[in-house]
Amino acid sequence: MAHRPKRTFRQRRADSSDSDGAEVPSAEPGAPGEQAARGPSKEGSPPGGGHAVAAEPRLRGRGRGRGRVWASSRRAARAALGADGDSGIPESRTVDLSTDEEDGTHHASESKDDQSSSSNGSSSLEEEFSSIVNIPDAAFIQAARRKRELARAQEDYISLDVKHTSTISDMRKNSDEDPESEPDDHEKRIPFTPKPTTLRQKMAEETATRNEETSEESQEDENQDIWEQQQMKKAVKITEGRDIDLSHNRKSQTMKKFDTSISFPPVNLEIIKKQLNTRLTLLQDTHRSHLREYEKYVQDVKSSKSTIHNLENSSNQALNFQFYKSMKIYVENLIDCLNEKIINIQEIESSMHALLLKQAMIFMKRRQDELKHQSTYLQQLSRKAETSTNGDKALDEKTQWILEEMESRRARRRQARALSGNCDHQEGTSSDDELSSADLTDFQKSQGDILQDHKKIFEDVHDDFCNIQNILSKFQQWREKFPDSYYEAFIGLCIPKLLNPLIRVQLIDWNPLKFDSIGLKQMPWFKYIEEFMNSSMEDSKKENGSDKKILSAVINKTIIPRLIDFVEFIWDPLSTSQTRSLITHCRTILEEQSTFENEVSKGKKDLLKSIVSRMKKAIDDDVFIPLYPESAVENKTSPQSKFQERQFWSGLKLFRNILLWNGLLSDDTLQELGLRKLLNRYLIIALLNAIPGPDVVTKCNQIAAYLPEKWFEDSTMRTSIPQLENFIQVLLQSALKLSRSEFRDEVKEVILILVKIRAFNQAESFIEEYHLDHLKSVIKEV
């Protein structure tokens, strides 16, 4: 049997939260002496008796300084007790008599200090508590303290609550003598070793200890017997309960045995048949559900086998995943690279465009200034007006300097033509695009700096991210390995956007207005894209896919916008070399995209619209043919005559450049610009005011030579197009004047011009009217 553990029953302190509202526990059974020693204490109680009541306020005030933690609920309970003290009997509380010596000493001193001040207010309360609380006397408290001290001295460890006897006795004496001189907690001296004792003291302590141990052992034996009896009673009750349960179980098992005397109801065959049918139906339903599940499982097995077979026959999924992952990383890095470099590309493009624009503005402004000053100078000469003011002299000096510079450039061009053997050149048909040595040096230096920056754009980039051929090879691998995912991702629509910055870099030093500029088809990127497109034509299913539109998309989004910038800001329509070079590139672009007209219609319309707009502006700003009196132009060597001839041939040059766009611009647009705006408004007026002669016939013959032949391909035409009606009248008037002059042989040339432009009716009428029967053979030959 297990032994009962040693217990120490101690009464709780009166102000503990566990004792509030609860009954007072009984005293420890092993301390009957203490019960007998306790007695009622009233006003004349010893100092220890005032500990329960009078010292309570001071305990609350000093408890925090002694390291005790008090909950807020305990303080509230005490406040409620003080508030309701006169309404009833207070709760019964017990005092902890086993507190350490330090607490007892302080409580005794505090009770002495507060007894006189609280005797009147708490006398009634003490009387009530005296009947409930048994307060021990001084002798009992002293004996308890000695008992604890001896118990502590025998232990093999130093307790945290150990206080030396001498210290405690000294403190008690001090508290008896002067209660107010009690030291605070931080002023107390804590002994760490017990004070040596004499032999007599040790013998007295051993005697007291033996007596106490004997009494304690007797009390513990008695308590042990009581505890054993209680445990035996409990065991007997549990055994009786188990016996009852076992007997009940035996009876229930006996009742469950089959009793043959029990009679069953009569058996009905219909009921049995009905139950069997019901059972059979349920089994059939279950069987059918099992069959359905079986069929489903069979289908799942077949599907799984098919999937396994497909996966086994397909390419390695790990390799596929690796490829897609590498392509994803590659495209992301490519986009990051292009996003970083696009700013530099735009800056260099802008710098090159600004440089070319500056050069074009220099030529245009110089031509307009020369035209203005030369016209002013010739007007002064024709009026024979001389000015004497300072401002006029300055203007004359400036005009003279401009004219000298102009004549020096023309002289150099004549010398160059003479060395080349070109003697049929007409003054005014050459392009005055020569720069001075200083301007040319500055232009070449700026262009060289831009091209150096252009080479540095991708110098720190791997070829896989800046070489168009390498980039297209990556996507070609994708298209060859996984064509379905390639076309589902619409890579053909993404490639033009990826290649746009790289193509723009290659076009930085490309000038489509220069006669020796490289053609688009000769550029590397053009060839790479064509090869990429041609390699996808083997797949007939994707013949009309997005890959076939890559080149058209690149041209539409990259090349055409650049051409539009050149046309609007840099192109000079009066320059035949620039016009021919621009027409060559435009014809290549537009003819290349003829199979995808819908895709490039917007870019094509924008390009052609800008071309038409620029030619209209040239007609309005650059064409100027002055009219002078016949006396001023009779002399072919006069400045007025030379200036008029030069301006006429300059206008005729623009007329030719406009008609060079035949095949790219519509016939209506060309007839509107070349015939109605330029020929009828400027050139015809100059021909009408010119002196009839071989020069007029030459000019008319040049005009007819520039007209597109497809306008007169209809063999049934007897009358020319309406826009040439004024030109036909000029020819007829010139023929009439020539027939009456010494240049009669030139009439035949005029008739040939009429026949060339399909003005048969006008030519025949003129021959019949003026009886020029020898010229009828000219019409019949045609």
C-alpha cells in the first residue's frame, strides 16, 4: 500500500484572494497545542495579537517594498470591505501563523505603532474578530520561531528565507524600544553563514528537537492510520461495485441464449416471394452500378495507356521544358537589352536627322536669298534707278557679295561639265548643293562624331542580342521544333517589334536621297528576313501565316516612317538626283508589298501623301519666272534674259521631277500638280511672253518629252487630255508666228509635238487653215 505523503497544513493569510468569500479552514490536526494556546484577545491583547487587524493597513502599504505582488482584484475586495464595515459581520479570516521571523517582527512593531491610533476606530471590529480568530500569545510565537530556526539549521541547503537569530532578536529588541526606527528592506543585513553556537546551545537545541520530533512522529502515525482506514474503505466500495457488474453481465448472457419455447408467426409463401424479389431487384441494381463503374475504370485505363503511349512517343518533356525556359529567359534578356539601348538609338537618330536637316535648310535658304537678291538687283537695272542712301549702299554691297558667290559656284560647275564633255546642259537645271569649305568641314566632323557614337551602341552586347541573323535563328529553332506553339504564340507579329531597334541602328547612316545610297534589298537585315520567311514556306498549312508578313510589317513600321521624315524635312524636289534616288527606294518598298496591300495601305498612303504635300510646297515657294519687257530680253546676253531663262529651266526641271513619280502617284495627282499647278500657271505664261524662235520650240519639245507616254497610249484618241489644252494653244500660236518668220522649218517640229500628245484634230485644223499641205505627211506617218 502506498504511503501517504507528508503534508504541511498552513492557514492562509487573511488578505489572500483565495480565502475571500470562503469558509475558514480548520487547524492542522498535528498541532493541538497550538489550538489550546490560542485564546480570545480584546483590547488588552499582547503585541502579537494586534497583528491581524491593526497591522493590516501597514501590511498593504509596505507589502510592495517586500517584493510581493498584489493583484488589483485583492485591493478592490479590501476597499469593498472597508466601505461595508458597518453593514454586517465581516468575513471570517485566518491569520498565517507560520510567517518568517522578519515578518513577525515587523508586524509586532507595526501593531504597536498603530494600536493607539486605531484603538477607538477598530475596537468594535476587534471584538467581532476576537470571537472568530484565535490569536496566539507571545510564548507560542517564540516557540514556533525556535522550531523553524532549528529546522533550517539541519537542512543541507541555505533557504532564501533564512534570517540569523541574532539579527532577528536584535530587530525585535529595536522594535520594542523604538517602533519607528525599523530599518527598510534595503538597509537590512542579510547573513549568508550561520553564527557559531556554543556546546550548551547545541545540547539544548538537540533536546528540544528530539521532543518535537517525538510529538510530530506520534501525530504523523495517528494521521497515517486515519488515512489508511479511509483508503481501505474506498477500496472495499470499488470491489463491491465490480462484483455487482460481473453478476449483471452473467445474467444478461444467460438471457441471450436461444429459447426454443418461443413460437414464430406462420410462414406465408407470398411474403417470402415478395421479399426475395425485392432482394433480387436490389442485387440487380447493385450489379448494374458495378458494371457501370467497371466500364468507367476500363475507359480510364485505356485513356491512361494512350496518354502514356503518347508521352513515350513524344519528345522528352524535360528537354521541352528546358527549351521553353531558355527561350523565355532569352526573350526577356533581349527585351531588357533593347529597352536599355533604345534611348541611345533615339538620341543618335535625332542627331543625324538634325544634321541633315541643317544642311538642307542651308541650301534652301541660300537659294531663296540668291533668288531674292538677284531679282532685286535686276529690277534696279531695268529701272535704271540709283540710290545714294547708306541703307541702300549696304544692301547693294550684300547683294553684290551674294551674286559673286553664286557666279563663282556656277563657274566651277561649268568647268566641271566641260571636262566631262556635257555640252548640252541648260543653265538652271543643275542642283546648287555645294557647301563652302568651312561648312563642309563642320558637316563632316559632326557626321563622323555621330557615326562613332553609332558604333558604340552595341559594343558591350553579345551578338545573340544585337545580330539580327542570330536572333532569327533562335526563333527558327522554335518554329522547327515546336511549330504549333510557335504559331499559337503569334511570333510572326512580335518579330518586327523586336527587330525595329536593330534595323533603325543600321539605318542611321542611310540617306535615301543620295544617288549612291545602298538599296534596301542589299541591306543585311533585308536578306536575313527574306531567308527566315522563305524557310517557312515549306509548311503549306502556314503559307498564309504571320511569318509571310514579317518583311511588310518591318517596312511599314520602320522604313516608311523614316522615309516620311526625309520627304517632309530634307528632300528637295528641285534636285533631280535626290528625286531619282527617293523614287528608286519608294518603288522598291511599294512593289515589294504589293502582295500585302491591305497591311501596308496606311503606310503607303502616308508616304504618298507626304510626297504630294512636299511637291506642292516646292511649287508655291521655289518656282519664280519673272516677266520683263521685250526690249530687256531681246539681247540673250542681258542679265534679265539670262535670269528669266534660268528660272524657266528651273521650273521645267521641277516639272520633270514631278512627272518622274509616274507609276507611284496616280495620274490625277500628277496632272493636278504637273499640268494644272505648274505648267498652266507658270511655264505657259513664260512661253507666251517669249520671243518666237527655235528656243520656244525647244522648250515645248522638252515639255512634251517629259509627259508620260501612258497618257497617250489610246490609239483612238484624236484629242489630247483636257489639262494640255493651254499647251496646245501655245503650240498653235508659236507655229503661226514661226510660219510668218524666217523660222518656217520649225513649224514641222511644232506639228510633231501636237501629234505626239495626240492633238490630231488641232494639228489637222491648223494645216488646213494655213494651207500647210506639205505637213500632212507628218500626220499620216504617225
